[in-house]
Amino acid sequence: MALASRATLPAPCINDASDTRLAAFAAELDALNAETMAQVGERDARYVVALLWAIRGLESLGRILLMGAPWWPTWWLGAVILSISKVLQSGEFAHNVMHGQYDWMKDPRFEGKTHDWDLACTKEDWRHSHNYLHHHYTNVIGLDRDFGYGAIRLSADVPWEPRHLIQLPYALIGAFVFEWAIGVYNMELERLLTERDPAVRAHVKARIKALWPNYRAKIWRQVKKDYLLWPLLGGVVSLALGAGFMPGWLAILLGHAMANVMRNVWNFIVIFCGHFPAGVATFEPEDIVGETKGHWYLRQIMGSVNIRGGFVMQMLTGHLSHQIEHHLFPDMPSRRYVDIAPRVRAICERHGVRYNEGSLLTLWPSVAWRILRYTFPGGQRIRRAVALPTR
């Protein structure tokens, strides 16, 4: 199904009068959101400022350690620390800032509409494809392109095509180059291969032509920063220390490549575990016509999965370990998700709603199996009605 334009997408409404049970469900979640947002303030501001400085500190430490290329354990430590800084920057910091979680601070460093991140995807396209399309139309086939990213079949709700036979190697390659795949994904390049209608293909080509200049500029900025300027500086420092230009240049170049690959693979795993394991549901566009707020809340829960884990897991996933809470309240400061999760679970239990969660060690094999299984025809449909269980 072709991706609809923003103007023609079915829009949710907020009148729950037609379903008193869903209205009660929505009212409880609304009350929790209002109560929590009323508490947001100085502690959250101190947290995000400290986070920013921690990221900058780790980034600097990682690059300094990369200079120790003759001592490879030091180089590896530098690459890991630099990768952690990049994981925190893209997840816990930039992703959440770009959701507007800290707009209330009125600080340009944390302004959602203007902040740009250390990834190849432009901030404008991310806000449209992720903040708008993905969060409003989560797991709706044909509207939420994040379900399979336009190329990976994950359920029998998506018709099988011969191109799906290569989706396993496609996914593996995509994990290693995830930054660049996300960077161009909103251009819908795969539709040049899948669409047969000349008019649709012409539309896709026009879209690519319109978006490409901004992507090209952002890609060049990323390449210049990580693979030209920093390695050049590393070579100069190495030369000044008497070790020659090449060792420092090569250490920084390979260190950035390794850090970016580790960040890419980790982000790929976290994102895929948030919406694709067993237990999630998909929906069709007709399922959300006239959607009430209660239906919208319910659909977000049905299409999301939490990853069990402690503080380290929460930080390294950008609190997407609480994917359910994030999809319910995307503009709530992420550190609050841990506090409200037990109450969200309790609300779900009272209304008979399944609260999907699991450890990374159980969720990731489930995702990997689905990618492999739906490489081939057949499989199970996971479309579900957006309705509370009958009592």
C-alpha cells in the first residue's frame, strides 16, 4: 500500500463517549499523564544538562584513548567509550529532545524543533517519519513505514513477494549501516523497485529529488566530521608527538568506524525489539478511522513491547526499554517512564489489556526468527481489533 500524504491520513479524534469502557481506560491514562507532567521541573532540567555534559565527556575521553593505537586494549576501550557516547547522544538525549520532552525549559540546547543530532537522518524528516507517522500510526500497515522499514516482511498481513527472499541479509547489512539506512529511508527508495505504476514511480522520483539536497548536506557533514576532520586532527597530534602522521590518522579513522558500527547495531536491536517481537499486533487503515483517544492509547500498547532491565539498560536504550510508556506519552521526559511503568501496568491489568514485555535475551531471538520465517510465503496474521477484552 502506498504511503498516504499527511493531508489524507485518517486523524484520531478525542471523543470517547461512544465507548464508556475505553473512555474510562483513557481517563486513567490521562490522569496519570497530567499528574506526572505537573511534577516535571528542576530535577528533570538538571538531569538533561548533566546528561549532555556526560555525553561530551565520554566523547572526548573516547577520542583521547583512540590516540593510544600502539596499545590496542586502549584503542578498543576508546572505541567502546566513544560508541557509548554516540548511543547516549542518539537515544537518551537527541531522540527524546526531538520529541519536545524539554521544550518547557526554553533552552535552545534542548529545543525539539531545532535540535539536530549526530545521525545522517535530517531533523525535519525524522520529525515527520518518526514523531508524526510512526507515533500516530504505530504498526498500521501502509501508514507506519517503521513496520518492516518498507522492505522487511514481519507478518502474513504483508503480502509475500520474491524480494522478501533476501530480507535476512538485507536486515544484517542494515544493522551495520543503520545510521545511513535511516538517513535515506524517508525517501522510500525501495518503491522504485516495488512499484509498477508509472505515476507512482514518477511521484517517488520527484520525492527523492526534493529530499536529496538536504540528505546530501547532512551525509557530507557526518562523513566530514567522523572520517575526515577528526582523523586529520589525530594524525597531526600523532605527528607532533613524534609517532608519525599515519598511526594517529588511522587510529581515529578506524575508531570512529568501529564506534559508529557498534552504535548502529545496538540501535537496530533496540528499535526492532520495541515493535516486532511475538505478541505485538498490526492494524489496517480502516481500523483507525474515527479513532478515539481510548482506541489510540490501546493501539499504542498493543503495538509496543518493553525490554526488562535496570538503570544501564534504561540509559543505553534511551528509555525505549519502556517503549509502551514512551508511545503513550512521547513528550514526557524519559526518566519519568520508570516511575510510571508500574501504574501503567496496573491500569492495563484492571482493563484486561496485555502489557507486552520481556528480556532482551528473549525478545531479540523472537525478532530474528520473525525476519527469517517471513522470508518465505505464508505465516500468521497478527492483525488485531483495537478493542478491550470482553468481560
